Amino acid sequence: MIDLYRPILAKALFPAFEAARGRPTVPLLRHLRATERATPAVLRDLRKLSVDVIREQAETSAMARRVHAAFARFQALVGAWDRVADGAYHQLMGGA
């Protein structure tokens, strides 16, 4: 059976419903779709920057150093399981 209501709902009814209530949901969703994905190069650069920022913040106090050390131990322990758990999803989405 062909789903006739889905395109009508997505293209006409939902936008009209949101506009009637004065909510900017549809433009916000368009913006999200346009900016949702970053290139692998951008993500790689962000990862490098985040490592630097986290390291800098970890050096600000004794408590921050202890928290960062505990987080690093946890990350080392769980990192391999994270790759196993998320690996199928990344393969499905086209990543490696």
C-alpha cells in the first residue's frame, strides 16, 4: 500500500500547523538538515582541538587533573568496546 499521507503531512499539513502557531520549526529543521553533517576533515580538526582544550582545562586545578586522569583511564578501558558497539552503525552509515 502506498503511503499517501506522509508526503502531504511533511510538505503541507505539518508546516501549516507550525506556522499557524507561530513556531519556526520548519525553517529550523531546514537549517539543521543543511548544517547537520560535517566533512571528515572538519571532524578530524575538531577532535584535535578538543584534545588540546581538554588537556588545557585539566591543567587548571588539582581536581581537574584528577577528573581528567579518571576519564582517561575510563576511555582507555572502554574505547575498544565502543568501537565494537558502534562499528556496525558506522559501517551501515558508510563510514569505516
